[in-house]
Amino acid sequence: MPFVQSNGARIHWEAQGSGTPVLLIMGHLYSSRMWYPLLPALTRHHRAIWFDNRGTGDSDTTPGVTIEQFAADALAVLEAAGERSAHVYGVSMGGGIAAEFAMAYPERTRSVTLGCTMLKTEKTRMRGAQKLIYGLPRWLVRAMFKRAKPEAYGSAAPREAALHDIGVLSRDRFTMAGVRAQVLAIAAYATTTERARDRMTMPVLVLHGDEDKAVPVEKGRELHAIIPGSRYVEFKGAGHNYLVADNAGSTAAFLDFVAAADRARGGE
């Protein structure tokens, strides 16, 4: 099991497949295990590199982490995998990390895909309900996952796929201190539209479900409008987890986008 040290934390990562590299950044609370809907198709065409964000999976938990540090962890993983640059794909909080990665390390970013996320331009604070949830014991949070409803995945989501995902998530590994640190990192982060326009000059793909309750679809549309030349794909009847709600459509949209970016680069 490979690990890399990154600013005081041991980060677990994996790689599989061959071809142009794709660096995958998962969202809040989930470990990289939750990329399972994409990996079979992705690894047939590309070298997929994925890792557990701090506080999840087999990576360390550290207090006081920032979105910038999550992006630096992603860079450490990329270098540990022996790659200088990659197509970068993040979902939810991972989409925010992917955007920060692209802005901080544009020379390492062949393209960037931003899924079910937004460009956060104002710092916020943890709300009362969040403080309550992230103060619960882990066993109780796991029990809440098991009671999740398939309908939350969107009206077009296959019921069996949603139920399977709920089961996988209920067994996923995280620490309460780690996911609380993630929420605080999200709240403390802000960037600017000017920085996004100036720094994200590589090919950009924005993906969003039109029934997303966690990050409203309007935020995805705004993100697309902010970044000149970006491509936008919206999945009808998909909630926040469009990887499950429209696995075929979201996988095809991403692979087509990366293939076009590779052709534009001359197959480097």
C-alpha cells in the first residue's frame, strides 16, 4: 500500500492502468474508494491515480488543514506516482481542491474537471446544524448513512445503483476529527473570479446534476460562465452524486473531454 509524506501527514494513494495520467480528488467525508463507479472505464484508457484526503481512508488526520494544503497533498501524490502533470478531476469538495490545484499549479494540470462544485469567493462559518452533526460519534453517523434514501440520488438514478452506493458509503473509513477539519477548511477558503479566469487557461470541464441538493445546479452554471472556454455538461435527473445517478453519461462526458484534450496536446 503506497504512502507519501506531505507536510506532516502520511497520505495513502493508489494507481492503476496505463496511458495519460488522471489524478482523482474525492469530496468531503468520502475516501478515494468512492471513485469505484468511474475506475473500470477510466483504467482501460488512462493511468488513474487516486488518494485518500486527510481524515478519510488510510490517510492521517490532522487539525488545521486548508484547501491549499489538500491541493499540495494532491501534488505530492502526483510526484510520488512519478508523473509531472495529469488531467485533474475533483468532485464536490474535491472539485474545489481540483480548482485550487489548477490555479496553484497550472503547469502540472493538463486539464481540469470540476464536478458538482462551485467557485467559492467568500469565507463562511460552520453553521449550527453542522456543528451538531460533526460533534456526533462516528457509529451514529455511520448508522445515518445506512438509512439514506435512494431518492436522494435524483429521479433518474437507478435504484439498485443507489442502494449499492449507500452500502459502500456505510462501510467507508473516516474520522470525525478529520471530516470536521474538512468542513472548517471549506469554510475558511475563498478565491476570486479574476484568479480563476487568469489561472485556469487549460481545458476545463464542468459537470453537474440538475437535481443537486448539496450544491445547487445554478452554482455549476455560474462556474461554467466564469471560466472562458470551459465546457459544461448537465445531467438530467441526477443529484449530487451524478457518478452513480448517471454513470454512463458522466463517464462518457469525462473520457471524451480528456481524449480531446490529449489530441490537442498531440498525445503527450
